[in-house]
Amino acid sequence: METIHINQLGQSAPREGTLVSTNGRSDNYLLPNSAAETQRLIHQAHIYGPLTRQFFAAAGITAGMKVLDVGSGAGDVALLLADMVGPRGAVIGIDKNPAILDTARARVQAMGWTNVTLLAREVHSIGLDDDFDAVVGRWILMHLPNPVGVLHRLLSHLKPGGLVAFQETDSTYPLSAFPPAPLHQQVVQWTTPPPGRGGPDLQMGSKLYRTYLDAGLPAPQLRLDAPIGGGPDWPGYAFTAETIHILLPILQQMGTTTAEEVDIETLAERLRMEVVGQRGVQMLPIVIGAWARKPSRVPSNELIDS
Ligand SMILES: C[S@@+](CC[C@H](N)C(=O)[O-])C[C@H]1O[C@@H](n2cnc3c(N)ncnc32)[C@H](O)[C@@H]1O
């Protein structure tokens, strides 16, 4: 039987979030490999893309770099990077899911980028060169059981002084509305698994600092961003409803809500009315970014890599 984990607004779930039994997979990413999930990832990146771009710019991604994108998914980060490194640079993206890489490749081709290569690889066995200028990723470390070990091993693909830049979610600030709104609060409750369950790490964002240190990196610089908006045209209402739609079978199985309560056909509109009616704002879950440079001597540690 497969392990199923709830992802709060599709990005993550606490390590205490396992719903069923284990399937022996080497990570906690268990959202469906469906066309609908691929579409949701694309919408998600549309909203979070500008924040990720600003993060990479602050971290030091520049034209001409050779960048490794870990856990490329539908290709949104790779597409951003393709533009940032330009035709003199190169982006190599890896993901363990070949189906989603087909979507990513089609998008890269449609955009006309020739500087992006997407490879079906497990993060544990990337098997690539050691001359990357940067190793980056978004919403990937939270899905790995040993993010410290993975980060430590990824350093071997970097040139000395190479950049490490990861952006992850953190449930400390989940979906919210101002003024506080009951349906928004309910959505957070639906997507919060009962304690003691395992699964992706919902607090990976806040743990990036210590993860970098434990992996042998210097103290990283940090930034925190969140999409926020109001008014009838803000896309956050539809994105939130789309995420709940994808997650609904898992939420029902977890017992946090029912199809009747969610009423998916009207959910986006009800969220919109709750915010617009108050002339309020909706804030989507935050992302925390961390960046640091590979030191000249990376401590080797078999325990880290295990
Ligand atoms: C939440 S998605 C993020 C996709 C993309 N980085 C983005 O921000 O839009 C996580 C991706 O990581 C991939 N992934 C999870 N565990 C992995 C592993 N062990 N090795 C390689 N890819 C993995 C999944 O297949 C999925 O496409």
C-alpha cells in the first residue's frame, strides 16, 4: 500500500502527516503524477515565480552561469533560470518523475530555450559533473527524508565558491486573510494533518539555516516572501480552490473534511467573496529562501550522507 501525505496548499505537510502505510520510497513527495497536478504546479509557479526570481537575483544568479535545478517538476524554476542565465549559461534540471519532465520539456521548447536540459534522475544519484556555478531548488528539500545528506552530496557538483540557493515553504505562516475570515481558517484546518503522521516537512523553510550548517555550509543569508493580494481579480482564490480540489481525496481519507463541506464548485468564489466583501487581502503560504557559497573545504562526514 502507498504512503499518502497531505500537502498543505499542495506544497508540503508536517513530517507528522503520513496517512497510510509506508511504500519504501526514498522521499515524501506523493501528490498524484496527474495532468491536474502538473497544471496546479504551473499555476502555483505563476503566483510564486516573481518571488523566486527575486530570491535568485538576491542570491547572485547571473548571466552565463551553469545551474543545477534539483526537483524541476513542471519546469517553472528551470524556465526562470533559463532567462536569468541567458544563452551563454546553462540549466540542467533533474526530477525523478519522467512524466512531469515531459511537460517541462514541452514548455521549455515552447519558450524557445535551448540552454535547458532536463534529466530523469533521483536526487541521490544525479551522476553529473562537478563544475556547476550554482545548485538550486524550490519545494524539494521538504520532500526528502535526509535534506542535510542530500545538500552535502550536492556540494560535490559545485565549483569552489559555488552558490547554494533553496527556497522552501513554512507553515508558521499558512494561508490567511485579513480581516480574519472563517472559510480561510477552515481551509487551513482541512489541510493540517493530525499530529504524529510523518511526511514532507512543513517547517523546512525555518530549518534551512540549520540544514545548511549541518551540511557543512557557512551560515546562509535568508529572506522570507509571500504572495499577497486583494480585489476580485487576485488569482489566489482560484489557486487555493484548485489545490484543495487536487487534495480532496487525501483530505477525506484523513478525515479533516468532506466533499459536501468543501463544495469545490463554489470554493473559489466563496473565498473571493470573503476577502472582497471586507475590502481585505489574502496571503498565501510563505516561502523562505536561503543562500550560501561552497567553502574551500567541505567537511566530509559519513553520518551526514547516510
Ligand atoms: C513540489 S514539486 C516542485 C517542483 C519545482 N521545483 C517547482 O518549484 O515548481 C517537487 C518535485 O520534486 C520531485 N522530487 C521529489 N523527490 C525527488 C527525489 N528524491 N529525486 C528527484 N526528484 C524528486 C518531484 O517529482 C516533484 O516534481
